Amino acid sequence: MPFLLQGLQLTLEITVFGLILGFVIGLFIGLTTLSPTRWLRWPGTAYMEFFRGTPILVQALFIFYGLPDVVGHPIPAFAAGVAAIALNSGAYICEIVRGGVKSIEKSQREAGLAIGLSNAQTFRYIIWPQALRRIVPPLGNQGIISLKDTSVFSVIGVGELVRQGQVYIAATFNAFEIYFVVAIMYLIITLTFSFFLRKLEKRQSRGYA
């Protein structure tokens, strides 16, 4: 267990750092895709379609093995994993943010402008708080997906949970027991996350009511 827990810690670190960066990317690009300005909207849409349309495994392999040819020096496996989670989750969070903002009725914006607020103030004080309530559930689901996606980083040598299990199996040949424990550890983490996510949704629903 101590050996596997080291991998679990690395899995959680990659997930947390990757999702924080992914949320920043997704929020920024999601808002640019809502812009009426075409030159702002198209790059964001292209980014979103590219990273949603390609497997995260290919993205991780490209970052770890492909980018060093361009930048001229190797990229650490941990950094490559965080970057892959950030860019991949960012593309999905971009669509989540865009959908959440667009789900707010146009009358909300019109009401904000009617009482003298600027466009920025209307978005900050009226539209975004309502949109945030609606995007919490899909953001939580994306977090769970990204956590499970870290398992593919074993192919680039990241010592996350699956990789630690593979190393231990190579030494002991106890594949059934190790992979079973790995699966249970993933299940415990995802169920715990889902439990707190449902609590947050209920609290927000009561506050909204």
C-alpha cells in the first residue's frame, strides 16, 4: 500500500494542478468564443475542437516526445502530464463555460443594462453568478474524468497510480491483486468526490431557492 499510495499522491497532484490550469484556460477561451469579434472567436473554437477531437493519450505523447524537438530540451514527465490534463480539460471546460453563460436568459443582461450597469458589471454581478451555479455539476464531472485520464500517463513514465502498480507487478507477478487494489483506490476517490459534489449542488440549490 505505501508503494501504491505514492502513485495515488502523484495522481492527485497532476489532477489538481492540471484542473486549476484547465479552468483558467477554459474560462478565458470560453468567454472569447462568446465574443462577437470573429478574430477572437475562431482561435478559441479551433483550440476547443482540436483538443476535444483528439485522444488525451496522443496529446500526452506529443507533449512529452514531440515538443522537445521544437523547444530543444526534454520535458519532465510530470510537467507533460499536467500540461495534457490542463489543455484537454480546458477544452471541455471552455464548452461548459460557454454553455453556462449562453443558458442565461437575454433578459437578464437587458435588465442589468437598464438599471445603468455596464456590460462588464452586468456580466460580473448578474450573468456570471447564475452561470456558475449551472456549470458546477459538469465541472465536477470533468474533474472525475480528468482524474481517470491520468492513468494513461504511465506510457510516458509518470509514476502515478497505474505506473506504480505496473512496477510492483513486474517485481511480484501479482497482477490480479494489484490491479484490483488500483481499481478500488480509483473508485474510492471518485465516489468521495461525487459525494462532496452532490453536497455542493444541494447547498447551491437551497441558496438559489
